[in-house]
Amino acid sequence: MKLYAKLLLCSICVAFIAVRWSAPSFNEESLKGARVLVTGASTGIGEQLAYHYARLGAQIVITARRGNVLEQVVSKCREMGAQKAFYIPADMANPSDADLVVKYAIEQLGGLDYLVLNHIGPSPYQMWDGDVQHTRWLLEVNFLSYLQMAQKALPTLEKSKGSIVVVSSLLGKICGPFALPYASTKFALNGFFGGLQNELAMQKSNVSITICILGLIDTDSAMEKIKGYINMTAYPSHEAALQIIQAGATRQSESFYPWYTFYATLFRDWFPYLRDKVIQNSYTYNP
Ligand SMILES: NC(=O)c1ccc[n+]([C@@H]2O[C@H](COP(=O)([O-])OP(=O)(O)OC[C@H]3O[C@@H](n4cnc5c(N)ncnc54)[C@H](OP(=O)(O)O)[C@@H]3O)[C@@H](O)[C@H]2O)c1
Ligand SMILES: *[C@@H]1O[C@H](CO)[C@@H](O)[C@H](O)[C@H]1NC(C)=O
Ligand SMILES: *[C@@H]1O[C@H](CO)[C@@H](O)[C@H](O)[C@H]1NC(C)=O
């Protein structure tokens, strides 16, 4: 390679890194009293999201299917400093539940500043077994309910200059094995909410949308799934949750956690042959 070409490549890399480091700073005070709805908050990253919002003095409504677990999360949120904390059990496979949850949150909190969409339905971690019906159901839970809640909340968010935060995955950017129904729902989310970002901007909307791309996070459900299939570092869920909250509060269009998800997304299409070899060799497959 010519020296000029190397210098050019170097400066492009430096520019990328500079852009990553110059993210707007986060003012924790801005979340005091913020009206927040978090889905999938009974366990995992959603539970951690609830605790961070509580600690920062927000007013929160949380949802998931298991009311008894949500009740415990809510009482911990009150202890941690939430101005208000309520829960509503709901099954996101059911479109009318999705509507009801948004309605309940708006009634309880008198409006909404953040709609944080995080829930996912359980899905087996295995090679594609041809079960289309499961994928159809999972699209309802992981994808269509997000649209349902977003459209229901948009008028209120428009008034409050609020935000929609969508928790997505690197598996919605790169085609990995063993979780095809799940990955399809994440590709669908990235496509839909990425397009909606452009439409809202074209309409000069007051609402921001943040799409969060996560790598492997150490929640019980994720650890249980990947055991024996892949050996890779899982990052802490409380840190992932804080990063999601910051990205939403600073109205970033896309956020990446941990660091490698940004570079994986960036270089995804540069060396496709190599990329697919790395993917195929990273996993253990014992038929
Ligand atoms: N963990 C990771 O490695 C990882 C990596 C990339 C992206 N992410 C994303 O991060 C988010 C959270 O993941 P997580 O690992 O924290 O998941 P998790 O621990 O499995 O939690 C899923 C949540 O969704 C709820 N839920 C499940 N089915 C539901 C349904 N039908 N209706 C309503 N709620 C339902 C669960 O509660 P109930 O059972 O009480 O309903 C639970 O609160 C997801 O969007 C996931 O795709 C995670
Ligand atoms: C944004 O909010 C202002 C009020 O602050 C309102 O007048 C305007 O119509 C809103 N924009 C949209 C696109 O609804
Ligand atoms: C996973 O990787 C770590 C570090 O590379 C190694 O110490 C550990 O033994 C590996 N575990 C398995 C089950 O392969």
C-alpha cells in the first residue's frame, strides 16, 4: 500500500474513533421526575433499567407477564428513590394488552417522556427446526407489539418532546446461527425504527428514537442459552442498562454496547467471506 493510502486509512479510523468519543454528555438530573414506561422489566436488562430510573428519581411504570415478580421490582424501585412506581401485568403476544399498557402508563403518570421497549418472548437456542408458527408468534411479541405501543404513545410523546428507546441486538445486524426467529425480529425492529427515525425527522417531529445495539449481556436467560454453544465474554446487565438510559436521554439515534458491537457493525460488509468463516468457527455444533 502507498504511504498516502495508509495515511488516509489512518485518518479515517481516527475520525471514526473521535466521533464515537464525542457523544453528548449525560445529565442525570434530567431524569428526575421523568415519566417512563419500561417493558420486560421483571428480569434481566429491563429490571436493571427500572432500578437505574428509580435511583435517578424518575416516575416509572413497568410491565411483563408475571405480576408477582413485577410487584417485588416495584417495591425495590420505591426504596431506591422512584418518585412513583407502578406495575401492570401484560402479555405482549396480545395486541390489546400492548394498547392497555400504554394507556395505563399515561393515566398513572399524566403523560409519558420515555417509552423503553425491551421485552422479548422466550425462544429456543438451536438450529432452525422449520417451526414457522413459533416465528409468527415471536414476531408478534418481539416486533409487532413494539409498533403497537409506539403508535399508541406517539401523540403523548409529541407533546412532551419525548423518546422511544428500542433495545435491539447485534444479531439484528449480523446473521448468527441458532437464534434465527429471534434475529429476524431484531432485523425487523432495526429496519422499522430506523425508517421511522427518518420519517419523524422529515415531519420535524419532537420525538427522538434511539436504537440500542447490544452484544452478549450476562442475564440469566442469555447465559442459560449460549452455554456449550459459544465461549465469549458477557458484559454486565446493569452497565448495559445505564448505557441504554444515557443514549435515550441524550437522544442518540443509535447506540452500541459493549464496544465491539460498533466495530462489528461498521466492518460487517467489508470482508464477507472472512466474516462468515469467523462466525461458523466461533460456535460449537454437535448434532
Ligand atoms: N442478554 C443478552 O445477551 C442480550 C443481547 C442482545 C440484546 N438483548 C436484548 O435485551 C433485551 C432484554 O434481554 P434480557 O436478556 O434481559 O431478557 P430476559 O432476561 O429474558 O427478559 C425478558 C423480559 O421480557 C418479559 N417477557 C417475556 N415474554 C413476554 C411476553 N409474552 N409479554 C410480555 N413480556 C414478556 C419477561 O418477563 P415475564 O416472563 O414475566 O413476562 C422479562 O421481563 C431484549 O430486547 C434482548 O433482545 C439481550
Ligand atoms: C412539537 O411541539 C410543539 C409544542 O412544543 C408543537 O407546536 C408542534 O406541533 C410539535 N410538532 C409536531 C410535529 O407535532
Ligand atoms: C472459555 O475461554 C476462557 C478464556 O479464553 C478459558 O479460560 C475457558 O476455559 C473457556 N471455557 C470453555 C468452557 O471452553
